[in-house]
Amino acid sequence: MPKPTPPQGGGGATADSPAIPASAIPVEQLRGVGPGVAARLAQLQIHNLAELLFHLPLRYQDRTRLHPIGSLRPGSEVAIEGEVRLSEIKFGRRRMLLVNLADGSGSLLLRFFHFSASQKAQLAPGTRLRCFGEVRRGPHSLEMVHPEFRPIDNKHASPVDAHLTPVYPATEGLQQLSLRRLLEQAITLLEQGQIGLEEYLPTTLLPPGMMPLREAVLLLHRPPPDIALDALAEGEHPAQQRLAFEELLAHQLSLRQLRLAQQHHPAPALAGDGRLQQALLTALPFQLTNAQQQVHAQISADLRQPHPMQRLVQGDVGSGKTVVAALAALQALESGFQAAIMAPTELLAEQHFRNFSQWLVPLRIPLVWLSGRLGAKARREALAAIGSGTARLAVGTHALFQDEVEFARLGLVIVDEQHRFGVHQRLALREKGVVDGLHPHQLIMTATPIPRTLAMTAYADLDLSVIDELPPGRTPVETVAISEARRDEVISRVASACEQGRQAYWVCTLIEESEALQCQAAEVTLTQLQQLLPQLRIGLVHGRMKGADKEAVMAAFKAGELQLLVATTVIEVGVDVPNASLMIIENAERLGLAQLHQLRGRVGRGSAKSSCVLMYQAPLGKLAAKRIAVLRETTDGFVIAQQDLEIRGPGELLGTRQTGILQLRIADLQRHQALLPRVNQIAQQLLQDHPQLAEPLISRWLGSKTRYGSV
Ligand code: ADP
Ligand code: MG
């Protein structure tokens, strides 16, 4: 294999022959990289030496020190050295080779299930061995199963590793050892100054005291033995901070550029004349809260612009987002455009349809309903009305944005309760609504608030509004936790609440089971409750019921004809029945904080004092106990979100796994939270003063494929 071409006739870099940029050298120039390995590297998005050097270790192994065998603790991964005392094959249920290794401080067992004759020979008594592996507690003593091992010379001390051993993210067909060998070559070239990594960020833009890029990269690939291991494991080492900063910045820049690009698209300027909005406001039985008014004003101003609004409205459950959405929709309608409202579940979409019908039919505005479960004829009619423009407002599930749906003049898309909605989905949705080159405005509403700096990072392509006030007259929900063993008490509590004219929800949860099982469990609970509480009118709603049946049950509950509603978590979002003031949640220990908060948000919507009973199966695990404690202490969605962030990490909170929002290599939104305000600020400054730097930084960290702007 050819060696990397040395710069201008060989030797290291000198003042007049600067290092070649690592990005200019294809991986094929390394020893050991043929077409096969190159193809596998390409799967890791590694084509050149810069990309290779930014393939950072996941963790490290420490082979720089030999540990006395007598000092070992189970669970640690260590290097040891000792003499083989005994080596025997044991025949039992499984044939295995057992080796006893001792070093004067103690002894331990090496256990091998697979071994060749020559390996057995290498492990003969009297041999000195160096081993590396994880220490476990065995039946009789500490042991290592299949450690790495090598015989060493008895007479001469053989040196230990000079650096910690990096463990890289590997891929099929490209093993750890091969990756290490390739990186070794690249690192040596970088160390010798034959290749260089561009430091794109001027020092003026880096937070003070940050490590230079080259130093940080070298250090992370080859940490010295005395490095602060704890800091390293926690991602807090200055070298990690330096790279995390740059990575977060790159994401931020990409999202901001996307936003700038969006702003260049033309959108219909929805001036409206306020007529319909005014009519709705007059008809409402309440006044908007200050927070609702403010957010409404922000949206209204955005809609008047000739470029697409991209706004995320966060507001706790029950803060009154729906009416704000309705006002936005009316502004589009007043301006002669259509609006579409998309909800994540059928039940919520149905409820919106009912609400909007109540509000809009008196204003003589035709609206349609579209979901995947609509019959063929109804569907055809709905599609025709949307396509001809006779339907001014369309309400539905994601079925609204399937290929056959074509809007005549779509001005505004509203996505409700769907923050787990990646950049790509947002873009796709808007593309879908483009008519005559005009991009529709977009409003996204969520009741799962996320802390502000995190929101600004993950949703840097959006403007943010917060409805930070609940309508007046709400009393906070009282939350109690009761063990399943006291189910009888809970049941009599339900009975007495209903006798007092209150209504209640009984939520059946089965986590990680199929929807079918959930529905079945709810049916069983219904039967049981009907037997125990024959005096009550009890209904059932779950995800497998027909739309019309669900609708009928919900309507009966809303009208007060049903006193108790047994439900699966389909009622998690959006369901709004103000007279319901008691909620029982079964198996509460198995649900996450955000979900419990959402569920609990179904009560406490009226003026009656509401309560939520979290029933759990004892004993409670530590995390479950913590979640339940948080819920009992607060009903503030933002506080809960912050706790959720601490308990579960941002991946879960943002739904990263589902949506691919911010897939980070080294940065961690929680660990590096402290960097976020600075990142946001620098991103802005960089785009202003050094816009040419954005592109190379983005491609360094996001590659060319995952780039947001290119959708
Ligand atoms: P969410 O933000 O959870 O979507 P909703 O829009 O469903 O909340 O509103 C919850 C309830 O509060 C509804 O019954 C709604 O009619 C009512 N509501 C909304 N705004 C106000 C207000 N300003 N004053 C009183 N009630 C309001
Ligand atoms: Mg809502």
C-alpha cells in the first residue's frame, strides 16, 4: 500500500511547506486500506483523513498500568500480569479451559470456552502472562472470561502502553483493531505535522481558555495515562468541551442557515381583516389570557410577512393553545387561503374537528375532516373539497399530508401536540403544501415544554413562543400515590366522587405491550368496575374502536351522560372535558414523567378541585419513586420537563431516536448544557462576521448527507 504523499519532497512540515490539510488525503493512502476497507469506512462517512480523525472514541481502556491481582474489584476492566499456576480442561455441560494466574498479591481464574491447541500450549503452567479484561465475580473466586492475553518474557520487563486505548464506534466488517491501526497512522501524521486540521474558529469566537483543535483531537485519540479519567468519562475534559462546542456550533449553524434559506421562500402574506377573528372572540365564553394574546399577536404579525412563518408554540397542558391556533387559522381564511390542522391521534383530531365545527359553523365556514379511517366515499368527497377550495379548513391526522391530498390554496399548516417532529418532517410537510411557488406558514404546538436553551438549540430553525399562564380559575391538581394493594379504597373514592356529580377517568396502561393488549386490559377493567360499581354509568374508549364509536363515547362523557370513562392512553393528549376532576392512572410506575403529566392534564380544567391518583405496583424502583415524587410536588410543565431532562436525558425528551433531531457525536445536550448559551451567541456572530466559515464547519460535523438545508 502506498504511504501518504509527504508534502513537497518528504520530511515533516516546515515553515515553507505547511502541513497538507487532512481533508485532502483520501483514506486509500493509508496502509491497509483497499477498496473493501474503503467501502466500509465510507459507511461510517469516512472518506479522508480529516473525517477519520473526527471519528472519536466512545470510551477508553486502560492498559497503561498493571494492577496487583489482590487489589482487583469486580466490574473493572484492567491489565494484570502473573504466572500461570494451573491450566486444566474441565469437561462438564460445556468444555472449558481454566487457568489459575497468580502474582504474589493474589490469584484469579481465567476462563476460556473456545481455545485452540496452540492457545492451550501458550497457557501452560510456569508461563508469565499479561492479560486485559473485565474482572467478574465467579463461583469461587474473581475471574476473567476470555481476556486478551499474551505470554511475556520472564527476564526482561516489557513496557506497558503509553496511552489509554481508545474504543471506537465500529461497523460490520471493520473491527476495533483495524480502526485503531488506521487511526494510529493518521494520528502519527498529525503529530509529525505532515497533515493538519484546519482551525476554522478564530480565537475571538472561542470561549476563553479553550484548547486548540489539534491538541484536543490528539488528546482524545491518545489520552496520556495521567489524564483525569472521571472528567473524560463524564465528557467534561477540556478536549471534549472544545470539540463539543464546535459540534454544537455546527448544528446550530446548519439550523440557522436553514431558517435563513426558508425566509427567502415566498409565502402568502396573510393580512386578514380581523373580521372572523373578532367574531370568534366575541362568541367565546371567556377572555384570552395575556399570554394567549401575546402569542396570538406574534403569530398574527408573522402571518402578515411574505415569507413562511416557522413558529413553535409551547404551552402547558390546559393553557389554551387551541383557541390561539383557531385565531391563526381564521387569519388565513380571512385572507382567502385555506388552513390545515394536523393532530397526532384520531381522537385528538376528532376533538379538534368538533371544537372547530362549533366555532366555525356559526361563522358559515365550511370545514372537512380527513383521517386514514374514513370510508372511500367520504374520503373522495373530502379530497374534492380540499382540492377545489370549497373546504376552507381541513382537520385530520397525518392523512392530511399524503400524496393524493392536494390543497387549492393552502396558507397555513398547524401541527398540534407534535413536538417530536424532526426538521426533515417539518420541511417535507411544508414542501407538500407549496402551491404556485408559495410556501405555507407553519405553526407547531406542543404541551411538552422543553427548557429554553435546549429548545433554542434543538429548534434553532424555529421561532419560539410560550403561553406561560393558565386561564384563571384553575386549581392545581392534587396528586397522590397509592399502592395497587389499596385498589378497593381507590374504587370507593371513584364511587363517592361520581355520587357528588363529578366525573372521572380510569386510565389503563400497559407499557411496551401491543395496542391490542392494552385495549383488552381496558375491557377487562371495564367489566370489573361495572361489577363493583353497578350504580355508575361507565364508558370505555380505546384505540381500536371505530371512529364513530369513540366519538359517541367521548360525546356522552363530555355531555355528562357517562360518569366514569375507562380509557387507554389514547386520551393522553388534547382530550378536554372540564367537568372531569378525578383521574386514576394504573401502573403509574411504568410511565415516563412527560406522559404522566400529559395524562394528568386531562383533569384540573374546570373550577372544581381535581385529583390524580397514581396507582403503582409495589415495590417502587428508585427512578419510578423519583418520578412520582416530582409529580406530587409540582404541576408546572416546565419544572417537570427540566426534571425529565435530568432523569432521562435530552434524547428521550426531544424524541431524538424517533426523529433524528440532533444526532451528536461528542456533544451531549445535557452534559454540555452550560455551553449552549455561548454556542447560540457565537453562531449568530459567526454568521454575521464570518459567514464563509459556516459551510466548512457544518460539513466537518454533519457531513454532506445529514445536512438539514439540503432537503
Ligand atoms: P391545551 O393548551 O392543552 O390545548 P385547550 O386549548 O384544550 O388547552 O384549552 C383547555 C380548556 O381551556 C378548554 O376548555 C378551553 O376552552 C379553555 N380555555 C382556553 N382559553 C381560555 C381562557 N382564556 N379562559 C378560560 N378558559 C379557556
Ligand atoms: Mg391542545
